[in-house]
Amino acid sequence: MSLEMAMLAAHVPSICHEPNTPDFQQDLVKGLKQMRDRIKELKTDVVVLMSCHFPATFHHYVDATPRHSGILTAMECPDLISDVPYDYPGDEELARRLVAAGKAAGIPILEINDPTYVWDYGTVVPLRYMVPNQDISVISLSVCLASSLEESYQWGLQIGKVLRESEKRAVFVSSGALSHNLVRGREHMPTRSEQAMDNQFIGYLMNGDYTAAREMLTQYARIAGVESGGRHLAALLGVLDDKQRAEFWGYGQSSGSANAIISFVS
């Protein structure tokens, strides 16, 4: 088996509970539901999800806990995400393979295996739509704030290699936004300049020009305030290979940020 699909997913907090989703974010919900169907069609065994809201300071963390069970109240927005239960199987063996591969590549990777660790909303929100029955194994990955974009890209290369060599049917999810200079008011779009950069970056992805996307990312991340400094996008570009082609499933603004659902399949 191999890496069946990679994707960029949105996790805006106002879609956590579908009835509360504003009109301008309905396409995000629709796109995540389409990814739910695709994940099911692919007979996915494991979802490996990197979340911008799992921000580690000095190390990249891999959650190898055999069972992920807890109740999430998001610290930054408890009015939107409160008392949300989740209960997903993990994949301890595959998680440890990822840790070993990262360490062998000289990347500071640490395993966590702690049933008391509570997931973040960048992990929980997209999974509520993509794996609603909580019946597919999940491995949760952090972003590392001390990591350069190059290091995050190299980590993505190792993730892609391990997943392609695995006997499991895997889906990699990069959970995060594009431009992310936040303002008050969920209805606000990014600025025109930020939208232009978002569109150019998305265009590179849609055309399969991942080298150009990578070359653009450093300045794009700095100027447009890309979430997590673009580390989740650098890792995604590392995971992708030239055979994987993009499909666009949805877009929505959230407080001045740009959020998209894009899948990549061979």
C-alpha cells in the first residue's frame, strides 16, 4: 500500500458545529465532507494530520498514543468550541516508524505517548467532518516553531517516504490556513495583496509546480503572515511527489485569513 492522498485542510473554529457555520464558510464544510467521501472510497487505514494548533517550541512531536480520547474546549475560543468529545484509534507502530525516520534524518523528533494529552482544534475540527465515525486511526503531528521552513520540508520528505513504504493506506493532512494576518470579524477577507499571493501560491499547487511553490513560500509566509510561518505548507510540499495532482474543493475567509480545501492524488 502507500500514501493514497495528501491534502490541505481548513480548521476555522466557527465550523466546528455545522449548524453554526456562517454562509461564507459553507464551501469549507462542503469540501471537508467531500474529503470524507474520498477517504472512505480510498479505504483509508490511517490519517496522519499535522496541525498548526499543535505548536511545539523546539521539537517536532509525533503522537503515538494507541487511543486518542478526550474532551476539547479550545483555550482561544471557548465560546465556539466547548466540551467537544473525541475518541479515535491511534497507530503506535506507524508513529514510531515516523519518529525513527525523522531522527535518522537528523531532525529533532520526539514521540509522545500519553492518554491524558488533549488534542487541539486544528486536529479535532477537520476530523469531525472527514472521519465522523471515528473509525480510522489517527497520528497527530505538531509544527515546530524553532524549525526553519527547510527543516519542515525535510521532515515532510521523511513523512512521505515512510507513508509510501507502509503497508497501510495512508492520508496525510496539513491542517492550517494560507494568509493569516488576523483581524476582528470572521466575515473579513484577506487584503487584496494577500489574496494575490494566496492565488499565486494556489496556482502553483494546482499546476503541479511544487518547486515554484516552495521557492515562493519564504517571502509569502512572511508578508502574508501564513499560519505557523508556513511550516505546515513546507511539510506538505515535502510529502508531495511530482505524480500527485491537485484538486480544489473549497475556500472561505475567517477573520482576514484564507482557508482552502485542496487534495493531491496520483
